[in-house]
Amino acid sequence: MSHDAGGGCCGPSDAGGGGAAPAGGGRGGGAGAAALRAAPAGADAATAATDSLLSELEALSFDPALEGCCRRDVAASIRSGRVKRALQGADRSAARARAAGAAVVRDPAALAALAAAEAAAARRGGGGDGGEGSGSGSEGSSDSDGGRGGGGGGELAALREARLAQLRAAAARARGGGEAGYGRLNDVPPEKLLSLVEELGGRVVAHLASEGAPACDHLDEQLAALAHAHRGTYFARVPIRRTRGASAGGGARGGALAEALGLPALPALAAFRRGAVVGRAPVAQFGGGADIIEEEVYGYLSRLRVLSEGRGGGKGGGGGGDDDSDAAGSSDGDEGGGAPCDLCGRTFPHEHVRAMYRGGGGAGGDDDSGSGGDESSDFGDAG
């Protein structure tokens, strides 16, 4: 057999390979192999793999060259095995895995016995030596009951059914409100506005708009967004055409509806609550030119307490809830109430800084001069 210079056992050697060995090599090699096998077996209780390697070493010890080569391989294998076992014993992750495996009970019978013991302990310690032990026992019993599909599963099913019933009721209310016109901006003829306000008997915001005016178009977009967010308020858009030959001032410019509402100028925004006018303001109060300031509109309607997130109703359909919702409406309109801001969605107090529009000074002048009393628009409402 031949021996590689780098160590290790190779294939059969040449005829002269074994003849060069000393005559007494076989006996010396056998004794060395026996000593090498006895040392690790007595000291470290070598594994079965090491024993097989040593047995193979003894079987091949008749060739001194082969015996020396294999002895080095077996010794290296034994050393590496010792190092691995030492590292595994000091490995903290392996120790944690062993501890976790010992702590987890996988036997179903043991789990059932543990749950029964915890339930008995909870019953015994209901008013006894401490809330912690009884609470943990009750938690364990409830968990085990829920896992076995007992009373816990029935309670969860009841809660699920109750939640589904609430969702169905909310969907039905939303459908009813949508059919009545809540949640969107509705086109209402001028001659039907007052009768509609009387019929609804709740919160109504009416935009008396001039056809083709850019400021009115911008205000319509903002009112549509407010209608979607405040489904308890009815939002109406009333197209107004100025009458020919009307005087330069007063409500005669808008006809009989403007006179009945006492509007100082058109286009305008009117707010109703319980069929009564609670606020009226010209559209020019909320901005200059075609620019409408969203904060001004929201702050004005909030102070009038005509914005309600709940489902509004007329006298014939849930109108009785309007009296109860006045407090809710006032809390919705109050500043810093914690409700999400309709402009940005923030729930903490903050301010929206007015942008510098063209002719911003004129817009500020309109705000200061054209507003009076509780109809003046406040800037920087907290959302």
C-alpha cells in the first residue's frame, strides 16, 4: 500500500512498499493502537463511531505505514469530537433550546392534567391567598376551555354575532341616510329649500350659489367633502339667478328666497338648525376672488354647531335623535375635542396657516369688515 505525504490512508501500495518497513513494526503498531483506544475509552467514554475507527485501525495494524497514517487520522477525529462536545456544552443557544424543550409539555394527557390542576387551584383560591394565583389559574382554565372549544368558544361566538349585528345596523343606517340625501351635496331648487328645511327638522347647510362663479365651484368641492365626513348634516346647493331690474343693495338681488333668509349679499352660505336660521354669511367672507379658505368654512360651521357626524333625520325618520345629538354636535364643533381634523386628519390640537393668496390683504379686510358677531370667521381653529 502507498502513503500520501500529507497524511491519510490511500489505496493498495506497491509490492515494495511494505517490504521497506521494519520487521517489528506490526507488534509495535498493534500495541500503540490498543493504548490509543484504551485512553479515550476510559477517559471520555468515546462514541461508537470512534470505536469503529479504532477497530479498523487494529485490523490494519499489520502494515506499519498504514497503521501510522490511520492512527493520526483517528487521533485527529477524536480531538475534533472532544472540541465539538466541549463547545456544545458551553453553547448558550443550545442550552436555551434544551431548557425550552424541557419546559414545553407536549403530551395531551399531561396538558389535560395541568389544565385540571389549574382549574382546581383557581376554584380553591377564589377568595384566598392572593389575586395573582387565582387570576393565573382562571386565565389558564379559560385558555384551556377556549382551546377545547368549551365555554370560551361560545362567548367568542356570541361576541362575534353581536359585532356583526352592529355592523349590519350601521350599514342599514348608512343606506337610509344615503337615500335621504345625507353624505353628499344635493341640488335643491330655490322654491323647495324652506319646505325641505322644515321637513328635515335637523341640521342643514345651504349654499346659495351663482352659476359659473369660480368661488362657488370651489366652495361646492369643500362642502361635498364636509358632507361625506359629517353624515348627520344635510348639505344643499341652491342655484340662484339674480333678478333683472333689482336694486343695487339688499336681498332683492336674489329674489324671494334671499329676502326670506335675510341674506346681505349673494352668493351666500346659510345654516339651519331645527328649521331656524342660525347663521348666514356671504361667500366673499371665506376668501378673496376664486380662492376659498377651507379653515374659514369649517370654523364658521363648527361655531354654529351644524356639523354632526351621526346619522341625522327628519321629523318622520329618526328626528327624535336630533335633540340628543345637540350635545354631540356641540362637542363635534368645539375646538380641541379630539375628533379627526377634516382637512388633514390630525387628532391633536394644531393650526392651519393661511396661505398668501393674491390680494390676501383684501381678503383679510373683507373678513374684518364683512363679519360681525358670531358669524365672523376665526382663523387657526384647532383640529
